[in-house]
Amino acid sequence: MSLEAFIRQELSEKPILLMTHLVLGYPSLEENKKTLAAMVAAGVELIELQIPFSEPSADGPILVRANAQSLERGTKVEDCMEFAQELCREFPKTTFLFMTYYNILYKRGVSLFLEQAQAAGIKGLIIPDLPWEEAGEVIQGSKQRGLSNILIFTPTHQPNRLALLGAHSQGLVYCVGRRGVTGQKTDFSPALAAQIALYRQHTRLPLALGFGVAGKEDVDFLVGKADIAVIGTKLIQLHQEAGAQGVGAFLSELR
Amino acid sequence: MELRAKQGYFGEFGGMFIPEILHRTFLELIQAYEAARRDPSFWAEYKALMGSYSCRPTPITYAENLTRHFGGAKIYIKREDLNHTGAHKANNVMGQGLLVKRMGKTRVIAETGAGQHGVATATMAARFGLDCAIYMGKEDVERQRPNVFWMEKLGAKVISVTDGTQTLKDAINAAFRDWAGSMDNTHYVLGTACGPHPFPEMVTWLQSIISEESTSQMQALTSRYPDRIYACVGGGSNALGAFYYYLDQPQVELVAVEAGGKGLETHQHAARLACSDATIGVNGYKTYFLQDEDGQMKDTHSIAAGLDYVGVSPILSHLWKEKRVRFIAATDQEVMEAMKLLIQKEGIIPALESSHALAGAFREVGALAGDQVVLINLSGRGDKDIFTIADAFDDPAWEEFIIQKAELYQGRRKP
């Protein structure tokens, strides 16, 4: 099933979906596995697996450190591919996406990367430093393999850019609620609601709202406005404080 | 000849691999830059500013003693070391400052490795009345206290970056993160001819003032073009500025000297094009990077912090591939020898970065004929790097002086 079909199907039964995120190999693949099991048990529908990169320029300090520590432990792209395959088999009801930076695909060869991702059971890609203008090969290759290359809406975009990205994104559109990088606070306000409404006008795809979702109140706010709430940095902090169990407990309280 | 990108690319190198949040900011920057290029009053204003504030045109010195010493080609030196703040960095920074004024922004940010670009940017911000934040790897903050001292005195906020390897590339990432949130009032003064389009082209254009001057200066001095031009390459801005107006003169050989560190065979170096360790990758722009098989950037090494960088200007990658620029590398040891020789023979104290260009030239100049001419771009002066250079010389009297100074400060501390 395609990413979009999966989201539509889940949305027919639920007011909003949850998408979580973790950095592969941080603090370790074994700990990732426990956290992922807790996420799945808490009913999370979509999970972003971030393949670590040495220069994660769109990420805030917490994710930057997680990337660096994973690489210090020796995480390789090949390990991430194998681990992803294992996860997709073990948790067949959950949809997994890769999030990483373009050099990881480029160095491996875009075609080989997409082939391995597809074989592993990955449904989509989020590549924050690959703008639409440079994404031709990735978009084409994704289409051929039934993968979705997800583009990003931001509050600095003008309507013509939103329309372009809204038309070329695949599966869903990842919406950023504010300026800045991951892991900073977002103001869940009427202005944000208006921003999401503007995003909605420029695509027929489901909308995922990320960057700064930190609790049940934020998720409640998003119901009826966005289709998917993304929880990223918050979970790394929670994991540091309370482990996989803490992550699971937090997520099961969100809806 | 004009060095202009085609849709952001020079051959297969360059591009604009930026997060969507900065898309509009880059479009606005490209517009402001293109408008400045179309407007002849911009270049006139820029030259007038550099003439009244930064000792331009910088002179060319005939190195008579060195010429005699090597017994080969005549050696001329373009004195970018005489710029205000001590290096060619001032050219780029003051030019971008004029652009900031035209864009109506009120704050500038910059990355810095050794601190020269940070000091230059802080100087420009003070002169133009702009708020200023400088991102610097924690390791560099600790190594380069004198530059941090001056940046702070110039009114800049120096932010110590504790991510990653805590050096230049991490400072660049941190500056981009700042920009992703602050672009409405902030311009990022990128320090070299790297990064996403339009930075490589824009910085090269601002640095082209070096060869705009040197072509007519060399004509006046020698009535001809030089046979070879040598410049050091970190990101590549001083080399591109020194080469610019010679690119369409095929008889002028252009030689770029990279940091050979502890020797190319040790892999502890920052040579991207002078050896085969680097491969093509993408990190904001497409060029040769020192990276592993997964695309993770490696640690680099150079005695000169300003050359200690994983990537190289996409314009230089293109010119190298086109065989227009020849790349060689000089080791830390050769660089120290070259520096000593310039100090002793000509009474000029070069920066460690610029000493790479000297080392490259000194290796080859003796084999050239006496009627040939080489021009070395001396990108910066070294006296401001006295701590680093004294360490490199391992000077016992200096060490003793610092110990005594430390004891003096210790004595002043309240128990």
C-alpha cells in the first residue's frame, strides 16, 4: 500500500495520526528497538528513522548530538538498511520512513539507496537539504519504486512555492510550523491555525505538522487542522530521562 | 572573462542544497547580488570604500632577495597581507556589508575557524552599525583567544559551538541554523567561495579586486603577464580572486596550493584536489569533500586553521577538472620553512595559510628561467597569529615569557 493510501485508511478511523522520530544508532540500535516497540504499542502509525549524518544542518542541538553520538559508535548506512528491514518485518502495521541528508543517498548512489530502502519495506523519504529543484532523480526513482519523496512547507514560502511543492510532494506534505531548526518551541496559536489552513489550500495531500509538538495539548490543537502530528526532539529528551518506557507512556497519553 | 554560474552550477559543481525554510532568503540574496552586479555604482562604491578603509590597491613587492636566493624566475608578491584586519578576508566582508545595507538588514552572522573572518566581519559590523554574532568551534575559541578578544571588543557576540568536531565545519552548520530562524533581519556573511549558490560566485566576484589590480600592476612592473600565479586554497576565495582576470590568458599557469598537513600519505591533511583522498559529495553544494564511503565528513588537519576544511570551492573543482588550475600540496614542515625564509629574506611576516602559496612557489621557482615571472598571492599577514606561530617555531624564550605572564596574572587573582 502506498504511503498516502495508508494514511487515508488510518484517517478514516482516527481524528489524527501520530508520527514519531528517532536517530538510528542513538543511543544504540538495541535501545532503538525497545523504543520502537514502545512507540508501536502506543499506537503510533508512522515512524521516521533518521540515518545519522555528520553535518545535520537542519537539526537543532539535541538531534545534532544524537547524530554525532550514533556515528561515534560506528553506525553505518548498511546497518541502518538491515535494521530497517528487520523493523518493517517485525512491525508490519506501522509505516516506516527514512529521514536523512542528501549526501547519504548521493554517496551510495540514489538508485541503490532507493532500491535498498524499498527492499527493506520503507515507504517514504524526508530529505531536508534536497530542494525540489535538485530532487528530480529522487522523485523519479521513488515513483518507480512505489516510495514517496516528501517535500516540506514552511512559513517563509510564498503561495507559488507552496503550490509547486504541494503538487510535487508524494504521500504527504511535511509542514513546519515556524522558522528555525528542530527542537525549539512552537507557538500553538490562531496564527499557526491560519498557517496550516493556507498550507491546506496548496495541496490535496495529507498534512503532517512537525517542529515543536511537545504534548497532548498540542495534538488536541492540531485535530481538525492537520492530519498527522509529528513528535521528534521531545522523544529524545524523554528517552534520556525515562527510557523506552517513558516514551511509550507519553505517547499513549497523546490521543 | 566572467565567472558566472549556469543555474547555480559551474560544470557539475555547485548548486543550492538548502532547507526549504531558507529558499526565499536565497532568492532575495540572489536578487540583491544580481542588482549589485548590474549597477556600476556598486563596484565604484566598493572600490572607494576599500581605498579609504583597507589600503587598496594593495602593492606588489618585487622579492629581489628571494629571487637571487633561488636563482630562477623573478618573484613578485601581491600584498593582501596589507589589508585592514590583515588579510584578503576584508574584501569579501566589506563587499557583503555594502550588500547588507542595500538589503536593509540589521544583523550579520558569520562562521570562523582561526578567527580572521570573524574579526573581519566584526570590524565591518562595527563600521556599518550592525549587530553581529560569530560562530566558532569550541576548540578554536580556546586556541584563538586573541581573535576572540578582538571580536568581542569590536562588539560581536562570539558563540562557542560545542557540536561535532567543534571546528570550522560545525561553526558553519551552527550559523546556518541561526539563519534558518533569523533570516528576516539577518544576513549570513559566508567567509569563502563555498556554500550554496550564490555564495561561491558572489565571494569570487568580490575577491576579483585582487587580480583586477594585479593585472595592471604587473603590466606596469614587468610589461607582461606572469608565467605562473601561486595561491593557497582552503575554501578558495583568495585563489579565485588572484586568478580571476588571468583565467582567459592560457599562457598564465594558475597553481593552487592546498594543506598537505603531516604528508598526503598520512591522510592527515586538508588536500581535496591535490590527491585522490576526496570524492564528490553534497553538503549545501556539490564539490569534492574529504569524506568516508558512507558520505560522513572526515576530520582534516593543517597547521593553518584557515585551510583546515573538508570541502573546496565548486568553482575550483570545476577549473581543476577543466585543467585550468593545477593543484599541489605543501606539508606543515615545508610551510614553516617557507615562512622563515620570507621573514629572513624580505622582512615580511606571512600568515601560515599564505605560507602554503610560498612553499609551493619556492619548490618550483628555481627550475624556471631568469626571464620568467611568478606572482605569489600573499593572502594574509602572520604577526597577528603570534601565539600559533610561536608554538609552531617551538620558541623557548616565548614559552618562558608566557609562563611569566601567567604567573603575573595568577598573582593578581584574589584567593
